[in-house]
Amino acid sequence: MKKEKNLNKKARLLAHHLRPAASAFALGIGASVAVTLLRMAFTQIIRFTVDSALLGEMGGLPAFLAGLDAHALLLTACAAAAVVSLLQFAAGFVQDSSLPRGSERFVKSLRDELYRHVQRLPYSWHASNATGDIIQRCTADVEVVRTFISDQVMELMSTVFLIAVYMGMMLAMNVKMALAALAFIPVIIVYSFLFFRKVSSSYTACDEAEGELSAMVQENLTGVRVVRAFGRERDELKKFREKNEKYTNLWIKLGRMLTNFWTLGDLMSMGQVLTVVLLGVTMCVGGTLSLGTYLAFVSYTRQLSWPVRALGRVISEMSKAGVSLDRLLYILESEPEPPCLCPAQADLHGDVEFDHVTFAYEQKAVLRDVSFTVPAGGTLGVFGETGSGKSTIALLLARLYDPEVGAVRIGGVDVRDMDAHALRRGVGVVLQEPFLFSRTLAENIAITREDASRADIERAAQEACLTSAIAEFRDGYDTVVGERGVTLSGGQKQRTAIARTLLSGAPIMVFDDALSAVDAKTDEAIRANLRRAAGSSTLILIAHRVATLMQADTIIVLKDGEIVERGTHAELMAQNGLYARAARLQGAGEEDGHER
């Protein structure tokens, strides 16, 4: 029952995305049928030409040809063969142009739905699924399904139709010869199916080895600076050669298996043709079979041999497509982030409140009964050691996760009652490791505001103390930063992210250790600009560096997910607790930091 339900899901998925391509596929299938019929008709023209025009056997000719002499019959046959050939060429052209067009429409529809669905999946889903695996499903698995639809399904339909039509024609011409020609077909099909069922595990091993090889290359290219910095080129090359050797050996082994299969398949096909030839010659000599009919049988037998041999591969490939469909259904059946049916009209310029919030990642508590309020336009500092739950505050505020207990409110409205899109546009978050796109600096800064002018971009860069760094680049703001901003230092990436957040003018801005990679002097300069640049926006500064938080209106100190201290910088220093001890430890070398 479960298996049947899964098959129905796959069938519905394929049917849904075949709709945009239905006309192209219908045209391609019709053209494929026409090619088969025309090919069969061409063979019949050759048959009648040999028997009637060359050997003078007029039996079986249509009435309108019965009165023609041999010369006229030959000319008529040539003309008919030319017309059929032209029609076959035209039908083949339609088939070859329609089926690829249909498959691309199909795969476009499938990719669009996958990408659209992935965009709607919650942050927790993305956190628990590897990016590489998601990409593999949306690319390689989609391609497997596309190939299955465009090649294997069409080949299966074409082969079944070919066997049915040719079988009918051969039986109509001569039953004994037809049975001799068709006797090998079940044997070849069963042999092909069993072989490709056996060899499918080798295909899987080759695919997995290729995935490992590709992943290693991608990882090394992404981390090329680390490889070079630690002189790991030889070690990485050695690892690559080992994986490449494994990959090569698997394909050599598979190649030997395929060679054995095709060789034995060729022998079977040759045996089929040889049987038809020997029986046909015997019957021709005995006068029970015409030469034209004999030639037609040989032609049909040869035309059937390849599609029949490929049928086993087509059937076995269905299992691979089934696995890929399961992997795609995993994404499409994952529950998307539910929309808020009646979103409350919240004032994102209002107070930010955490009301007895408790949250855990996979049963591990991160925040425990955390409560605080940031007045609209105020600045909150959040201090704590690694793992104390600081970053989780930013994730809950942007509603990338929901609290298990308690509530997060903005302007008195629970964030769970707000439209998620509007909320996240109103909460600008700068992470410690910001993500930059492989675009120009100007485009990376302006990504939060489509209507931003060059003057707006330059002003935001100046407020983030980025202008001096940009001036050092040959192309200035038009410098392409490379994948993930690889051409920039850690501090430059952080300042670029700060600039784009300031440019957005979001009512709430969260800086999650966003100054950790800049030197103390730049940190001080950015902090001096931050409050003025943010205007009336509410600021939440999360940091392990005390100097970053000193000017906040209120500072909370987290330890093991709980607020253990609260107050201004002066008040916390007077308490002589965790914050004060960290301040004294950092004070000695804080001004000597260098940008990373």
C-alpha cells in the first residue's frame, strides 16, 4: 500500500510538470510514430520493387499498379521511395526538435517549483540539510528525471510500438519466418534486463565516486587560501589522485562489464539475423518465399535488434529515476514556513521585547527564561562567552526560529502574528561571518535597497568606514569581490555587510559580533558613526568585545542561556562580575588589535 502510494506521488509529480510540455511531447511522439510507419513503408516499397519490377511477380500489387509494365513499376517505386524518404526526414526533424523542447519545458517547470519551494522552507530545515546535498538534488537528480522522460520513456514507447507494428507486418507476410525472427526477442529482453539490473550497483558506485571527486575539487577551490597558506598542495594532490584512481578503476570495471554485455548481445543479434537469413534462403530456394519478402524480413530483423537490446537498459534506468524522484519529493514534501493568514499591522519602530523566552536546539537548551525590553530607538548590548545564546536572540527576533516558551514582541505584537517577509525586511541582521555574493562591491552594498543611488551607496560605505579600503581597489566600487567575498579580508567583508544594513534603513538593526574582525581603531570609528547613521532605528549589538558595547543604553550578560547581569557599562563595572572581569582582561591589548 505504501509503495503504491509512493508511485502515485511520483506519477502526479511527473504529470503536473508534463503539462507545460504536453503539446511538444505529443508532437514528438506523433512524429516518432510516423518515422516508424514510414520506415516500415520504405521496406515494403523495396519488397514490391524486387518482386514485381525486377522479378515480374505481379501478385499482391494494388489494383492501380497491376496494369503497369516493369519499367513503369520501377519508376513508380523510385518516386514512392523518394517521397517516403523525404517524409521520414521531415518526421525525424519534427521528432528531434519537439522532444528536446518538451523536455526543457518539463525540467524548467520542475526546477522552478523546486527553487520556489526551497525559498519557502524554514531556516531550521536548511540548518539540518547540507547545502551540497540540496544542490545535488536540484541539479543532478533533476537531470536524471529529465533524461528519463525525454530519452527513456520515449525510447520505451517507441520500442514497444516498433515491436507491435513490425510483428504484425511480419506475421502478415509469413508466419513461419515471423516466428523465427521474433523468437530471439524475449531472450534478448530478459538478458538485457537482468544484466542492467546487476550492473546498476556499479553505476551507483561510479556516481558516488564522481560526487566525492567533485566535492573534493569544490572544497579545495573554495578553500584555496587555506591550502596555500599551510602548504598543503602536495597532500591535497595526493588525496585527489587517490580518489581519481578509485573513480577511474570503477569506470574501467564498468566498461569491461558493458563490453561483455554488448559483445554477447551482438552475438545474439547476429544469431537472430543468421537464423532469418538461413531460413529465408531455404524458403526462397524452395519457392515458398519471394526474394522481396526475404529482404524485408532481414531489414525488419536488423531494425528491431538495437531497440530490443536497449529495452533492458531503459527498464533498469527506471529504478535510477525512481530514486531521484524520491529525493526530489523529499524537498517538495517538506513543510514550508506557514504564512500568517491574518498578519497583524505591527509598528516595527516600536519597543522590542523578549518575554520569558526559552529555546532549545534539538533538546539542548540555549536560552532559559530570558526577558528584556529595548525601547524604540534605543541600543541594547548583549555580552557573553561562546555558546551562551547571544546569536539565538538575533535568529528569534527575525523569526528564523520560534521560541518554545514565551514570546518575542515588536511594538507590542508577537512576531508570530506578523508577515514573515515584512518582518525580516524590517530587521537588518549583520552576522559575524557575512555572506557576500560574487558581484561588485556596489551591488553587494545595494542588495537591501533596489532604488539606492551611487551617492546612497557611497554614504553607507563611509558610515561603515569602508571608503579607504575601496579606494585601494583598482575598480573601486565596481570591484567584483569573488565567490563569498574571497578577495576581501574578514574586516572588509564585515564592513560591507554593515554598509548594506545601514543602507536598508531597517527599523531594527542587529549586529551579531559584526566588528570582531576589524581592528580596535576601526571598531571605535564605526561605533562613533553607528548611532548617528542608524537614526531612529533600534540597535542590538552582540559582541564578545567589551569596547563594542560600552556606549549601549543597557547591556545584558548571558551565561549558559540565562541573563546573569544587566545594566549600563558603569553599573556592570561596579558589580565586578563576569562583564567587569572580561573588561579588565581585554583592556590591556584592546587598542593594539589588527584587522583580520
